[in-house]
Amino acid sequence: MLTLKRVKVEGFRNIHSISLELSKMNSLVGLNASGKSNILDAIQFGMQFITDRENGKDRSMKRVDCIPINKVTQNKNFSFEIEGRIEYENQIDTFIYGYEFAWSKKNNEYGERVNSEWLKSK
């Protein structure tokens, strides 16, 4: 059984940086157009990127609908990190897994590359 304890996202649409501690039930509360859907979309995007094949990852890094959209975040890389635990055969392992990539840029001078990836387990 996989249980997520924390999700951290940076550089997605209007999200500069957010870290969410998760429990069995969670809720996002805020005014209309405050970014609640962007948080959910960022988590879905980040999890999908983990399981994508190489060509899927390339397409994801070019998705203009996900690139940071305001002056504060416009040049920010996408970063995604999950923390959780895995239970199997009466054993519990904890982990932190994350990655960061540069969004594709219109002038193609850089972008479409994973800058770093990390895994910590115990």
C-alpha cells in the first residue's frame, strides 16, 4: 500500500511554490480563481510525468498551458516532490522522490531537459 504524506510543487501556472501535508482527507478552500484547480492539475501533471515514457516527458515539458504565467514565476523551472510510505510484506519503507525540469522555451535555446532527480529512502 502506498500512502502519500506530502506533495511539493514549484513553477506551474500561477504556483510559485507550495508544499501540502496530506492526511486521509484533505480540502482546498479559497476564492474563485485563486489557484485551487491549478494545485490539483499540478499534482496530476507531476504524477503523470513520473510514469510517462521519454516521448511523453518531452511533450509535457512543451505544454504551454502549464508554463508559469506571471512575472514572479515566468522563468521558474518545474519541480515536483512527493513524500510517503510503502507498506508491503509487514515492512514499512519511507521515501522522498522528486525531480526538476526546465520548461521548453520558444527560442529553443534551452529547455526540455530534466535538471535533477532524487530519491531518499529509509
